[in-house]
Amino acid sequence: MDNRQKILNLIGLATKAGKIASGEFMTEQSVKSGKASLVIVSEQSSDNTKKMFTNMCTYYKVPIYFFGEKGELGHAMGKEMRASLALTDDGFAKAVVKLFNTNGGSKYESL
């Protein structure tokens, strides 16, 4: 199984565990309330969406990655299309970041 599939599987597990906020509004809320450990924004998202989340995550010091198609992210969560999601559990976030780092996914991480 490739890292891409492993990341999608982890998103599915995190969803079942109730450790995900998805959709633009919920993702934004989780970042601003300090609950987000990691934000994933679909590569298909508009430049405005990417820029908004990049700026927000930089400000709140939350790592952000651009990954996957909207349908792929939604499917992993058992939902319709999702342009953005936040992992609200450090364990899941660390596991996903580790896969991104070995996969060389496009990464925009705040320092």
C-alpha cells in the first residue's frame, strides 16, 4: 500500500474516532480554537482557499499540507467532497505528517 492510501486510511480512522473537523467552516473553527493539530487542504481547492488556510495556519502555528482531490478526501471520511479538514488528535497528526515527509507531499508548514 502506498503512502497516499495510508494517509487516506488514517483520515478514515480519525473520522471514525471523532478526531476530525471537516469543511471550510469547521476546519477554520478548529484552527482558531487551538484544537487543530494538522490541516489538510485539497490540491483542487481554489487559490483563495489555499491562501486563506496558509495564512491562518501560519498565524496559529498549525502545520498545513496540500494533498489529494476533494472527492478522495471526502470518500476517505465517508462523506461527499471535502476541500479541507483538520485533524484534532496529535497521534493521528504525527502519523500523517510522518507519511507526508516520507512521501514528499507538497508541504507548507509554519515554523
